Amino acid sequence: METIIVQLPGTAQWGAEETGSPELIHLGPGDIADFGRGGAGVRIVLTDPGISRRAGQLEAAGDYWRLSNFSRSVSYVVENLEGAGEYLTVAPGRLGAPVPFEFSRVVLPALSGTATFKVFAPQHAYLGEQSVPGGGEQTVHPFALDPTSKYFLVLVALCEPRLRDPSDSALPGVGQIVERLRPLESCRDLTRSAVNYHIDYLAFAKLRLDLGEEATNAADGGRTGAKRARLASVALRFGLVGEEHLALLPSRGTGRLTGQQEARA
């Protein structure tokens, strides 16, 4: 199983266009990938003349990854895309700097401003409620979800109707999820494309869904609906979200769509 996923620069972005898929590199524990302007063995190509041919290296390790900076003069920055401006700096010549973020953007200074690429660590391990200290080797959940993340809020909002009424077959649309979550301080700037991004990340990186012909043969809107339906089905079937998680959402009187708006969604 892969430890990290690298989204190559210049490719389609997760959630941005339903017709495009991002180009990804999957790395398992011990695998490495060099990044730079290009050359023998460089897998992550950053096309800027200000970037060294072999600028650095990523290494997958356990449920996190390491970054090596091969530059002798400039530092690299790793931003936490789920944090409030949180980042770490990797100094020139630093080898194997551990990166603990689940959503990361690696930023290199370049002649055009900056060169970037994204790294995801979807297999981050979290202690389960049933874990017993000293009980032997720890069990890693096949669906490692962080309940403090925005993608988890999106998942709870998606499953909310069925959590409140199992007979309710309706699923909220992307616009409804945006309006449902925006009253939260952490989601004030949430957009439709961001929700699509999190849905794609949940479907393909976290839950590793195989949508098959269900999505391939559908039009764009149907493909999006099939993805949301499958995602909610798996999350509810395996208990990844439950009624206790509804407390993470704003009160139902805040940011709730009217019945007429829901009918149009």
C-alpha cells in the first residue's frame, strides 16, 4: 500500500475538472522520487531555469515522508494545506527532514516566482478507541481518517441526511455542502471546487473506491453524483461516520438551505 501520493505539477487538479485526472506518483515505504528541472532519474519535473536539475528527493517512510534539499544555497518550504498558515522550512543541504502533514505543498524559489507540487500522506495512522496499550503490534485502520480535517467535515455533511434518517435516500449537492459548512470558522472560505477536491481525495486516496462503469459511462453530473453516492454508502456501511459526528456540523438552523433551494440542487 502506498504511503504517499505526489501530484505532479502542471496536471489536472483533484476536484477542479471532472473531465481531467491528476497525474500521480504512488510511493510505498522505502520508495524515493527525485525532483528538479530534469535529468536522469528525476520523476517530479519542475520546468523553471532557476531550479537545479536534481533539486531534492522525497522518501516514503511509514505513514509519513521525508524531504531532502540538495541545494547549497536556498531553503525549501513545505506548507500544511489543512493548517492555518502552518509550514516548515528545510534548510540547504538538509537530508531526510520528516514531514508530518497529511496535505502538503512543497514550494521552491524559482525565477518565475515559485515552483510547487503537492504531496499527500493518506495512510496517516490514528489511535483507535479499542486500542490497548501494550497489547502487541498496533492495528492500522484501512480507512485512516482524521476527524479534525476539512475532508472529514465534508464527509459528515454528505452523510448527514442518512445519519438523521436512514430512509432518506437524498444526498446533498456540492453547493449545499458548501452552505452547510460555511458557518464554521474553519470553513468561511470554503468553495465548490474545494469541496470537489475533498470528495475526490476521500474517494480515491482515503477510501480507494473503484467506481468502474458506474462513473465512466455517466455524463459529468451523473459521474459526480455516482461518486458522492458511492462515497456515502461506503462511509455509512463501515461506520466511518456516525451520529456522534453530527456535533461537528453547525446547528441546523445556521446556513441551512430552504426546501426550494434543496429541490433545485
